[in-house]
Amino acid sequence: MGHGGRPGDDDGLATASVTALAAGVREGRWRAADLVEHALAALEDVHGRTGCVAALDADGARATAAQRDAVVAAGGPVGPLHGVPFTVKDWVDAAGLPCSGELDHRDRVPDEDATAVARLRTAGAVLVAKTAVQVDSALFGPVRNPHRPERNPGASSSGEGAAVGGGASPFGLGSDSGGSIRVPAAWCGAAGLKPTAGRVPTTGHFPRVGPRSDGRTQIGPLARHAGDLDLVLRVIAGPDGRDPGVAPVRLGAAADVHLPGLRLAWCTGEPGWEPQPPVRDAVEWAVATLTGADGLVGQGEAALRLDEAYDVTDRYWRRRALTGAEAGRQLRDWDRYARRALVDHEDVDVVVLPAVREVAPVHRALVGEDYAYTLPASLTGWPAAVVPVGWHDDLPVAVQVLARPWRDDVATAVATALARAAAPATAGPGHRPGPPP
């Protein structure tokens, strides 16, 4: 592609990783302007099928891309994401763009970026759009699955999942309380990460969240390649002096994680919460892959106690209606669940389990049971990555990887290994053999 031309289908931009895109800009093989024009065209196409865009910033993205290209031309310093387009969930502030949260705040336009957005921009990334929330809201209307529009994209980072999973955005930011990054990632075919609670500042999330008012909610990345989760996390992680829930804990690099010898447990289902066969098969394939070529040591079935996790979470969702005594009991039960999870898995480094019980269902409102397999990591605060590993009936099939607290590097390293092993089963339209054998 010449520097003056519009990106074409043979340029590799539609499938390139964030790492490759940034390297291409640094090395002069692509301009940031090329990447932005490709992303804008792709977003127009995917939005037409899914309704994923909440607000487009075409003029701002083009101006920023021109500035990024000028820095490269002048031989100036560039960040790790220089020139790479990205998208952001509506609930995360981006200066000058609407961040409404809901219909009552439809005219809200923040003056400052959320900390995570500001850090991405400082690293050189180019914001192109805000994405819609929920599968069907009064403000944004329906958001649909990018692979089969009659199917569900997951919530609440619905538009982000559709944009990234649909190939329009190389990466983006979502937020996850009970599974709001992980369910859209699983159903839309993106990689996604809920970081360890306290790893990434939630400063600039709207509605406002904090370690006591809503300690489950975390801002985290979605990406078309699992290997990029670590890169983006390393940019957005760390204290900002404004979020009291963020701890100054060192973040290891996924590339430094030595997989052989890691202790692996798994869950292919619990009574009353059995996943569909394609999901169960994907977990079994992941376990066989990790304990085979990757050298992890199998420790047997994990004790996720899904009934208990759902009960604690259901009372959390209804907390405004609880009496003081009931609220106190819910908090004690939550602490008990989190402690038992540590004890039950004290000899485990990684847990592989479903992200969702089924492939994307028909378009409908989500119910609590849809989040059954994402609730354990939400209650414990453990890092949890979702990675697509195959297809069933033209819909993505994913698995979830949990790691111990603060070992986000382990979660992303294992997810990357699974993504590598699953290729080309996840190569996209025209190459969909289903879950790996």
C-alpha cells in the first residue's frame, strides 16, 4: 500500500496485531493515517451490521494520526502504541466525546480523559470511537453480534465486543463487574481481560465506581489478538494518585512467564451449570493442549462453587433492597467465598473453565445465569482472560483462564499460548472448522 492510498483488503490491516501495527508505523511500512482510515471504514461497515458505535471521532482521529506521522517523519520518540487506532466503551471518559452512561445523561461530555484513556493516548494510540453499551438500551438501541446479527453480543461492553470481534477495532477498553468484558469477548470472538482488582485505575469510569462502592468493576482491554492483552495492560496499569483502590504491585511481563511446570486445574461444568457440548469440548481441548505441548501440570477439577458464587452475587445485585443485617451477611459470605477460593486453589497457578455456558444465543436481554462462569473471578478479584479457540455454527467458542491474584501475566501468557495453538481454527470467516479437536 502506498502512503497516499486507502488501505485495501490485501494490506493485512484487518487481521494484524496491535504489536504488528505499531511496529509497521515505527518502521514506516504504514502511516498512522492509513491505520485510521482503515479503522473508520471498518467501523462504518461493522456498525451498519451491529450498531456498535456510540460516537465517532473521525476528524479528531485524522488530526491525531497526522500528528503521529509527523513525529515519525521527524525521527521523534514514539510510544509502544504509536499510531494504532482504538475504541472505548461509552462508560469510560474520553475528553470531548459523549460519555452518557444512560439516557438521563445523554448530554454529558467530559473535559478529561479517564486515566486508562489518557495513558493509551500518551503511548501513541489514536482514539477513533466510543462504543455502545448493553444489548438494547433506550439511548443506543440494539447492539448485535458481528458474526450473526440475530445473535447476542453480550453485555455490557456490547459495542466494544462487536467492534473488536468484528474486526473493526484492533483493540479497545471495556469495563467488567460480573463479566461485562468477558461475556462480549466470548460471544463476539475477541480476546478480553478483566485485570486483578486494583491493577488499573477506574478514574474516569461513569457511572463512578470505587473499591468500596463497587469493588468488582475493573477497566480492561479487549483485542483481536490475545497476545496484545499484555501490551495494553502494561500501558494502562498502575496507581494514578486518584483511585484509592489501586495498589503499587509490580506487573510481570507475559513473555517472561515459563509455562512448563505451572499447576493447572480446570472446570468443565458443575451440577446445574453444565455448559453446551461445544463449550465443554473447548475446555477439554485447552486442558489437553496445556498439559501436553505446553508442559503445565494437571491438578484435577477446580472447586468453583458456582451455586455459592451465584447466591452471593445475586444478593449483591439486590443489595439496595437488603436490610442492614442482610447486607452484613452478604459481605461476610462474600469474604468467606473469596477466602475459600484461595484455600481451595493454594496448589494451583491457573484454572481453565468456560467463559459462558453457551455460544451466543438469540438476541435477548441477558439474565444473571449468563454470567455464572465469570462470577468467581469477579468475587475474588482474580485476573481472568477470555480467548476464542474455535467456532460452532459460525459463532465463536471461547475459554476463560483464571490466574492467582496479581498474576495477570500468567493469565495473558496462558491465553496467548491457547490462541497460538488454536490457529487457524480462529482465523475468521472462510476458515472455521469449529473447536479444535
